[in-house]
Amino acid sequence: MKNEYLKDNGVFPTGEVNPFGKYFIGTSYLNMLTTEGVGIGNVT
């Protein structure tokens, strides 16, 4: 479940639970901004 505070308080949408979350402390969320060429993502 997404943190309700993060849901509407950012420049970019929160995204889905980060599949690379094991490299972070706590729950992280990944929103891919583009996957063309070099992938760019926003991690919350």
C-alpha cells in the first residue's frame, strides 16, 4: 500500500513499489519517466 502522504505531494506521481527495493531502507517507489534510450526514473 502506498504511503498516503507521498501520493499527492510531489512533482511526479509516486509510481509502483520499487522492484529494486532491497537496495533501499524502507519502502521505495519507482516511476519510470522514460525507457527510450537511457532510462530515466524517479525514486521516492
